[in-house]
Amino acid sequence: MTLTIHRGELDRADVQELLALHVAAMRAHSPLEACHVLPAAGLAEPSITFYSARQEGRLLGVGALKVLGGGAGEIKSMRTAPDALRRGAAWAILQAIIAEARTRGYRRLQLETGRGNEFGAANAFYERAGFCDSEPFGDYSAGPFTRFLALLL
């Protein structure tokens, strides 16, 4: 069974459901001042390219690439469907995002995530992909809950 990556699809019902689950989880596990999750409408802005991973039409995961300027991009809204964990969807989306960032000539990919048990798998995933701790960027502020990661391209 082949996993396929798609651009767009924000208007699809299964994507909307997975993004709603993502937003709810981020709000449940993040302090209000450190919760920077974008709802589906926020992902529709022109500076964001949205991706979904599917297998035989079934949604396995989502992720997005936001233009930051200055040769950098930001990873947003990475989420794997609960019944698709550890099946390669997140890795495939991340590889699509990295490939697009390189095509655009970005020198750096950045992301903001949380700390603690709820974010352990995500942090380990990004570390395995070569991301390292970095400084806050954009409008983000440093704090005890927030972790910033970057991958030099």
C-alpha cells in the first residue's frame, strides 16, 4: 500500500476533523501563554503550504510549511491520526516539507513545540530527523514550557 502526499485538502472533512483533534490536544496540554496552535482557518493563509498523507484514500497525517522570510521556514501543525501512529506518515510529510524548503532555497527550518510527556514523541521524532535546539524566532517568546528546534538545510 502506497503512502501519498497531497498539497491542500484543508476543506476535506477528515482533514478538518484531524486538525480539530490537534487543536484540542495542544490546548489541553499547553499553558495558554505558550499555545501557538493554528486552527484550520489559520492554515489557509497564503504564506502556508499544507500537506496531508494518505494511504488508499485514508488520511494518516497532516503538516504545514510556513514562510518566515530571510531564508527560513517554519513547520506547523504536524499531527498523525491516532490509528496511524508509527506507520511513516509523519516522516513522509516531514520529508516533503524539507524537500519543498530546499526547492525554495531555505537555509533553515524551524519549529516551536512543547516540553513534557505529551510532547516527548514529537521531540524525539524531530531530534531523529536532525533538528537541534535553537533560539526563539518570529513572535515567539522563550519560557519554561516552550522548546525551539531548527534544522540547517
